[in-house]
Amino acid sequence: MSGNVQPDSEDRVSRLVRENELLLADRKGLVRYVRAQRNYLGERYLDRAPHFIVTEHEEAYEALSQELRDEIEDGGEKTDQS
């Protein structure tokens, strides 16, 4: 056991790494889905729906990445959670 990182913090970092990987894989799938919808329904489909989905997904990905970086830089001792 490391002196600076508690076991539950190590679990949290591992969970964040897994979530980050899953979110990246999911984002790639979302991009493929949006492209398929564009091809199937035409450009006007993108004027109505998927932009907000892609935007929310990218924001979530960036937030999780920043949270993971903060957790690692803090040595696993992050006290505030959003």
C-alpha cells in the first residue's frame, strides 16, 4: 500500500480510467452513428438533432479526462466531488 494513495482512491482512479476508455470507445461509436444517420436521412437530419448529443458527449469526455488528471496529480487525495 502506498503512503500517499489510499486503496479506495486507487479504486477510484482505476474506475475513472475504465470510464474514460469506455467513453472514448462510445464516442467513436457515436460518430459512426451520426455519420450513418447523415447518409440515411440527409443533411437536414443533422440540423435538428445529433449536434447536441455530440456536444454533450464531448463535454462529458473532457470533464472525465480532467477529473482523471486531477485525481492523478493530487495523488488520489481529491476531497471535493462535482
